[in-house]
Amino acid sequence: MATTTAAQRREQARIEYDAFLRDCPTNQLLGRLSDKWVSLVVAALSTGPMRYSDLSRRIAGVSPKMLTQTLRTLERDGILTRAVTPSVPVRVDYALTPLGNSLAALLTAVKDWAETHFDEVHTARERYDAENAVTRR
């Protein structure tokens, strides 16, 4: 029986990733990346580094707790960096990493699609609701 190196085992696992399987780590990562706040934070940072307060103002409706959790998760996943500048008050800037920039292209495209096609989706919803209101009573 041939032995394999750690690098070979990692490469084989990478080939075998299947996001359709619940226990696959890529399934969990996909769940995290499909979060609304993740998409909006990454899209906001795609224009360049921002401070926490700038992100908070840019992303309407996000609570301080949710923004903090999202930023920490993205930092842990290597999507963004957090740079602390010692000053009074302390300045903290967030920026996308190269990995985050590659993700930003995709998430920004989804955001742009939603903004471009919302009227069509809204019309489809109204049509569906009108057609199904009678049958559901």
C-alpha cells in the first residue's frame, strides 16, 4: 500500500469536495457566503478599504452586533483584513484580501443582478400571488 503525503491528501480532498453534501466543508462555506450581510460587506469593500463606521452607514439595516460578527467571520475566513492604527480614537480599517477580491466580483455581480432585475421579480411575484390567491382559499 502506497503512502501519501499530507499535500497529496489535501489535494485529493479538494478534488472530492461536493457542496451538495451537508457535511462537506464547502457546503458550510457556501452557506456562509450566501448570507445577505456577507454579500453586502464584500460588495461595499470592493470599492476600497473602509472603517467600521463607514460600513455601518453604507449597509442600511445591519445591527452593530451583526456587522461585527460578519467582519470577524470574514477575517477568519481570509476574505478581509483588519488593520488597527493606534491613535485617539483608535482607527480600524477593513479591506479585502486577494481572496476577498475574487469573491467580490461574484457577489457584486449578484447584487447588480438583483438591482437590475427587481422590477421583473416584483411583477412575477404579483402575478403569482394574483393567480394563486383564488386557488389557496
